[in-house]
Amino acid sequence: MEQLPAAQATSLRLTVFEGLSLRAAAAQLQTRPMTVSHREVRLATPRAQKKALAALRQHLVGAG
């Protein structure tokens, strides 16, 4: 997650790890739900997914 841009990492943390809806995450970030959605869509590319999963794996292994 540290390798992602701050706005993208925050959007991902709120929606995936904390389970907030796009609307609730957008309210916390003081932005629109579509903005949060677009930040997550950037992870849809295979390269971005691979990079994000590797960072998450590293984070989880380091925490354990």
C-alpha cells in the first residue's frame, strides 16, 4: 500500500479493508463517490493488481 499514491491507498483502505461503501468513503474523503470508484479502477490493470498484491503480501508478512 505504501507504493500506491496516497489518495488511491486511502480509497482502497476505506473500501476494501474497512468495508465502507463508495458513498461512505467519499463522505470521509470529502469527495464524490465516482472519484473514489475511479481511484479503485486504476488497480484494475493487471500490472497494478500485481504490484498492489505484492505490497499487501509484504505488509502482511511483516505484520505477522
